[in-house]
Amino acid sequence: MKFKYKRYNNKTLRPVIPIKLKNDNQEIGYEVLVDSGADMCLFDAEIGEAIGIDIKKGLMREVFGVGGKASFYYLHKIKIEVSGWEYQIEAGFMPNVSGRIMQYGLVGQNGFFDNFIIKFDLLKEEIDLKNRF
């Protein structure tokens, strides 16, 4: 599966791809940054609520971002779908996961990189995902 990088402000390229988040019989399309530096998948709390998850009923954990800023998130089991491939993962949900300017979630090592072989090609502006299984 190949995806084009997404361009922001006519300058910045980011490996942002579309996925679906699923919970029971509810699903929503969502864009995510493929982030090799992220330990896990983190999604915005509002997106989780939109598919029927009571966010604060999950296990509360703490994450530290760039600059050492601490934030809290809540763990839940969900399904993600990437180009027709569906995976059950554990993901965190937190308010304003990527800030107010960039409206996307993060997919990281646990839950995403463990399911795919990923090739980043900045010069071609594309991400190539291969199903690991």
C-alpha cells in the first residue's frame, strides 16, 4: 500500500495517512501521522467518543512529549483499518492529541509498526506499507 505524504503550509511534508477507527458497530475515518518515535498509537478523545468509547473508563496512563510535557491518556482496545486490513490494537485516547493546528492522531511502534513493514521515502513523498502477516 502506498500513500502520498501530506503537505502543510505549502512547505512541510508529513507522513499522514487515512485509517478507520472501529468500536463495536461504529467507525470513523481519521488521519494519522506515521510516527516511528511514538511508542504507541494515540488518538484524540473526541474521535473515541464519536465511536462510542467512554474515554475515562480506560486505564489512565501518562505520556511525555517533546520538551518533557506530561499528558494523560486512557487505554482502550479498538480496531483500526488501513486499506482494508483490520487489526485489534490497544490505543490511548487523550484531548488534543496533536494540538489545535494539526488535526491527526499518531500511530506508533505498538499497534502499528508491529503490524506493518514501513518504508518512508521523503524524496518521492510516499510511504509504503506492507502487511507483516
